[in-house]
Amino acid sequence: MIPRVVRYILKRILMLFLVVVIATYITILIANAGGYVDEIIKSEIQFNVAMYVQNNPAYKGLPPEELKKLIDSMVETQLKLRGLDQPFFIRSFYYLGNALTLNLGRSYFMTSDSGSRMVRLIILERLPQTILLFTTATALLFFIQLLGGLYLSGKYGKRIDRILVNLAPISSMPGWFFLILLILIFYTWLHLLPPSGLVDYPPPPDPFSYFLSVLKHMILPLSAWLISYTWIGIYNMRNFFLIFSTEDYVEVAIAKGVPPGQVRRRYILRPSLPPIITNLALALISSWMGAIVTETVYEWPGLGYTIAQAIGFMDAPVIIGVTVMYAYLLAFTVLVLDIIYGFLDPRIGAAGR
Amino acid sequence: MSSAEFGLKGTVRELLRYKGAVLGLAIIIVLVSISIYAVVAIPYDKAVEQWRESGYWIKNPKNAAPEWINYFSGKKLPKSIYLSGEGKVVRDGGRSKLVFEYSFGYYYDDFPSEIILFVNSNVTRSFYLKASFLRPDGDHIFLGKYRIKKGENRIYVTNKLDLEASLEKHVEERLGAKPNFSITIEKALFLAYTGKQEVLKGGYKIKLEALTNATNKDVSCEVVIYGKVHGLTGTDHLRRPLSIALIWGTPVALSFGITAATLIVLMQLIIATISAWFGGRVDMALQRVTEVYMVLPFLPTLIMISLFYRISIWTLLLVVIALSIFGANVKTMRALAMQIKTYPYIEAAQAYGASSLRIVFLYMIPKMLPPVIPSIILSVPDFVFLEAVLSFFGLGDPLLPTWGKLLHDALENGALYKGLYYWVLEPSALLVLTAFSFAQIGLALDKIVNPRLREI
């Protein structure tokens, strides 16, 4: 007899895997534009083969019919080699299988900085920059919002609360928008900070000044994100805590004379932690996708910029590769959270049902 | 949920108590008026045509700042000077020629940006046109001899390389030394010979001699000395006045944002309520779909679809809606619906035999509507900016001029590097105003509808 918890976990794993499969398949359909991208590649192969045969002196003397035959057979080999001779519907399942086994294959056009066309390498090369910038930003934002919200919920109706609540509309504008304005101020006008990129060009030789240069380049995008997303986050956290702080047990604690700091930590923060942790985990994973627009505006060589470029080149393998990795990561996080809550919180009731 | 007690009138009255909301409403009224003006004054076809046709704005300066910038900077930047008029037939020995003489005053603090001669000729045989330039200090400069064919001729005087070389030499001679700045044609023509980059203010003359025996019925000329400021809003790299895109971007942004926000939240509401009401398998299926949507990256998917299918902004709107109706909101709304499901009046409805459809659409959704209205209004700016993001990637509507497209053009053409502030700031200001007004109203409504958040 399998314990109920194990059965629940197995069921969740199955469900989430199904979700990943469906999401991946949808991405494959869209990224290939229902086979449209393949047509582009086919015509490109045809063109390349024709050029090759024309420029090869060995084939100079051949009569036109034989040349045509030669080209046709070479094109066919190339198509077979890439699996393009089968209809898209069948191929889409090959793609699906490869994607799900993380056999991400080779890109159509894009290369990594080391010149490789392996999608895995391209992704691994860009991921650290994105983590550096956006995971930092997400973590910073999380703590600022959490602490700010907790603090404000205690100052309900006071001056500082009113001021910060009135700042919430700032967050109706996205990070990339503030980035443009910051570049306008700190680069165009004041010439203080760089307008784009990861490091100075040429990159400084020793690691320490390299590090400083990267830090300098991080200032603008990081501040843009903080300016944009702090306010609404504090506002939401404050509301969230306010709603929790009207619970009966909090009022009882206050009536009992528990000091305010302790009320905040023990009676408000602790029971509201699960949804907060969920949000943090999901936000951290999403941050790995980078921010496509911010990275594109700043030409920050991360995953988001890579996706933007891949879309521009119609480089389906790269797009599919990034999406699959993202889907797996997200599904895995959801699963872990599910399991933790299943064990910790009896109300969520894994064992119950 | 207590907002049901307020009713519409009460809610509006309550809303007007918030200063931010009043300001927001005022801004929205202005934006709506601009939208109506745009649609009435510049019909869609005309706006698209003017924005797309490259020759339409040839007599505007490139990358010119708005005129009002002169009030703020100490320097008086030049406006464009348009010179035209009929020529005189002059007999010179046995031959006759047509002479156009234009004089103008130049009292600005900066050099013009460009000079173009427009010559229209109905004469079948081509002829030569000699152009010369007389400065207030009496210096006479020969601008070159150009061949005029039948039809419309444009002579880009300031792009002639040989003229630039000879003017460079001329300036050096006058100054007695090589200047410490680079010499362009427009600079050399208006330069005071002091060794500094200064404009020589005073009366100038341009003389065009058409070496033909045609009358002035057949040949007409216009000289345009392009300035560095133009109109209320300035121009872009293709000489187009930004005002068209700013004005036309307003109805596009408002309708895109409001339609997307409203439809998405309403669809989410319906899905959440159905999911909560039916429960069981339906609930299960809808939950799974929500998870698939969570795993699919929204923006890349949207960009891919609009890139591959090159769709108009309104089709794109449908895609945006389709991609967002299963967002994270559904979960919170479902929780709310679960709560309402247990209310006595729902039980009563069930007891007298109301159908599920009736209960969902007539009893549950209306009850849930008030608390979600703030979220509709709060999400309008998101979609206004989404339109800008799509334009940013060169997607969005291929024809319509929008705020996002202005920003895209500005960044693409180095406005940040060249210091063309107005180009970035004008569309940004409108985006800020829109976002600000909706956010103010949304937050105020949020406080009214969720009384726990109301300030003391």
C-alpha cells in the first residue's frame, strides 16, 4: 500500500509533466509558425547548394540537366540530414521528444560567443548575466517590499503610510521605461554612467576592474527596476498584512499586551509566510527569463536579449530551448512548493484528499 | 463587497473625494478629447498616408526640436526660412537668362541644418542653374552650377562634397588659420570670421541664374534654409512632425489599453466563476489550462505570433486577450467565487430551480464585479505599455503611428546618443500621463470598494 502522500506527489508530478509537455508543444507550433520557418530553411538550403555547385570548379563542365539533378540530390540529402523531408506534423513530435529530453540541438543561425551553435551552450553562456542582474533585482525588490509592507501595515493611516501609498501609481510604468529616462539623464545629459552593455569596451584586463566595470553597468537597469516595482509591491504587501492583522488572534494578542514588534513577527508575518514564499519562488524563477525589453534597451547580454534576437532571426531551436528549460524550472518549483506545503500546512491537505 | 451599497452615483461621489482621482479623471478627459480630435480632424487613411509617404514632409527640417525650446534655452535656434518668388528675364549680350534673387535676414544664434533648392522646370531641354550667395559682410560665395532637367529638381546644396572642400579653403583664407572646429557647408556660409563658432547676423542674399531663354512661367524656384526647430512638437529623422504620431497614438493607446484590460478581466471573471461553480472535472481542467499558461512565456509567445503573422493591432489585441485570460488573477477570483457560492441567496436560487447558467451569469458574476473593477482600471497602463513594447520590437501595427513607434524610432536613430531629448520625452510624457491617471483612479476605487483599505 503506497502512502497517501507519495500517491499525491506522484499525481502532481504526472500533472505538472503533462503541463510542460503541452506548453512545449504549443511553443513548438508557434516557434515554427506551423512549419513556415521550415520553408525558409528549405529555400536557404537550396540556395546554398546551388551556390556551392556553381562555385565548385569540379562541376564546371557538366551540362545543365545533370547539374540540376546533382543539385536536387544534394538538396535532398541535406533535407534528410535535417529531417526536413517529412511533413511538419510528424516532425513536430520529434521536436517535442528532443525538447523534453533536453536534447536542445543546434541553432539555425545564432552562435555563442565561443562560436558554437549548440543551443545548450548559447543558453548557458547568457544565463549568468541574467541571473546577475535580474535575480539580484528580484531578491532586492522582495526584501524591500516585504519589510516596507510590514513596516507600513503598523503605521496604518500615519503620514509615512499616506506618502508611500500615494507613490504607488509610479509602478504603473514598467522598468524599461524608467531605464530609458535614466539613460537620458545619466548618460545623455550628465555623461556619468554608460548607456548600454555589460562591461566597458575594451574590457578591463584584471578581474577587479572588470568587476567594477560590470557593477557600474548594472547601476542604471537595477535602479530602473527598483524605481518601477518597489511602490506597488510595498502597497500590496501592506494591504496583505493589513488584512491579516484584522484576524481575531492578532487582536487577542494585542489585547494580551504582546509588544508590537512581536505581534508583527509572530502573529502577522508567520502565518502569512506561505503565499509570500510562493510569490518569491515564482518571481525568482521568472527572473531567470530575464526581462526581454529591459535587456534589449540596454543591450545586456542575457537570456532576454537572446530571446529577442532569436525571435528576430526566427531561430526556432533557441526559442524552444529557452522555453523548455523555463517550463521545467517553473514546474519543478511549483512541485517543490506543493510538496512542502503538503507536509507543512494541514489546511492545504495533501494527506486529506 | 460593500460597494453594492454605494451604487454607481455613490461610488462616483466617493471617488471625487480623492484629489488624485479627480486629477486622473481630468487627464483622461483631456486624452479622450485629443482622441476624438484625432479621429475627426485627421482621418485614419490620411494619418497613415502622411506618416508613410516619405516625400510629403520634404520641406520640414530633419530632427528639429520643438519651437518652444527657444524660450527655455538661452540660444535662439533657427526656424526654417522659405524663399520663393518669380524670376526676372535678363538680357546678357545676345542671350537671355532667368534670374531669381532672394534676400533674407538671419538673426539666429545657431547655424541652419540644411539648404535645398527646389527647381521646377517645364522646359524640355535641360539647362544650367548657377547659384551664388552674398553675405552681409560683402563676401561673395559661388554655390555651384547645376543641371536642371524637365520636372522637379532638388539640389541638396549642403551635401556637395566639392563645395565643402572649396569652402573649407575659403574659410581658412579668411581666418588666416585652420579653425579648431570642423567646417560644413551650412556653417561656412553663415560663419562670422572671428575664429569662434559664431553666426554672422544680418541680411543675406541668394541669387539663382537659370541659363535658359524660358520665361518665368516655365521655371519656378524655392530655396529652403532648414532650421533646427519646427512646430509644436519637432520632427523626426524623416522630417515628419511628431504631432501626428502623438495625436494619433492617443486613441490607439486608449482603445488598446481599455479594451484589453476590460475584456481580459471579464473573461477571467467568467472562467473563475464557472470553475468555482461547477467544481469537479471542469475545475480540474481549467486549473490545468491555467498552469499551462503560467509555464508559457507571455511576451516571447506574443512577439513570435505577431512577427510570423504580421497582424494588425486589432488582431493582436485578440491574441493578447487569448494569451492572458488564464492569468494568475483567475486563482484569486476563483477563491472569491468559492466564497460567494456558499451565500444563502445562491442556495435559495438553487432551491427554486435556477439553472447553472443563470446562477453564474446573473447572480454570481454581478456580485463579483465591483471588487474587480479597480483591477480593470489598474491594468489599463499595462496594456498601453504593452503596445509600446510591441512597437519597440518593430511589431505592432505596421501602418499606424503610435507612441511606442516614436520611442522605437527615437532609440533606433540614436536620440539618446545625439541628445535629442524632445524625441524621447514627448511620447514618454503622454505614456506617463496615461499611466498616472488610470493608476490614480484605480487605486482610489480600490480603497472605496475594499473598505478595509480605506484611509482614516
